[in-house]
Amino acid sequence: MQVLKKLIILQVLLLLLVSGTHIAAAVRTVKCAKAEEACRTPFFTVQCCKGLVCHGARVIGRAHLEYHCIMDKFGEG
């Protein structure tokens, strides 16, 4: 159990290292090329676009995967 916990911590640290991003980047507003484009930020956060500005949405998953915005029940991205 302890070995598994160490592996998970090591993997998270490795993913943060590989991303090469800084904490400050998570607070910035990101401009997108297209309205439906998804913008990635550190700490497993994906920002979904409304118009040409990204809006943050917490995502559980691996940092290196591509995520896309989905429509919510009110029809907004």
C-alpha cells in the first residue's frame, strides 16, 4: 500500500515536471483560437472556452491527455 502511494506521488510530480508550466499560468485568462477549443493549464485543470475566452473547469485525469469542452444542461460550453 505504501509503495503504491509513493508511485502515485512520483507520477504526479513527474507530470508536473513534464508540463513545464508555472503556478502563475493557472490564474491567467487564456485566449483561444476557436470557441470550441480547450486550453490546458497546470494541476489537471482544463479551461473551456466561451466565445474566445477560456473558462476554467476542474478535470480529473492525466495532464498530458487532450480534453474537450462539453455542453452542459443549459447549452453552454
